[in-house]
Amino acid sequence: MFDNVVKSQTLQVDVINGATLTSKVHLKALENALKQAQMD
């Protein structure tokens, strides 16, 4: 999933089937990290 985010340069990627909630949490954490990096 993270490789897809990097390759596509977007957080709008397919989540892992059967782990939708976990995948969304990981994407949100990645989004927050990117926002924090932009502030620094």
C-alpha cells in the first residue's frame, strides 16, 4: 500500500481487502506525517 502511495504521489489508493479500517488508519498516519513534514 505504501509503495502505491509513493508511486502515485497521492493518498487515494486502493486499501487492503479485509483490512479497510487498518489501511485507512495507516493512510491517515501517512497524511499527518506529510503535513508535519511540510511545516518543518
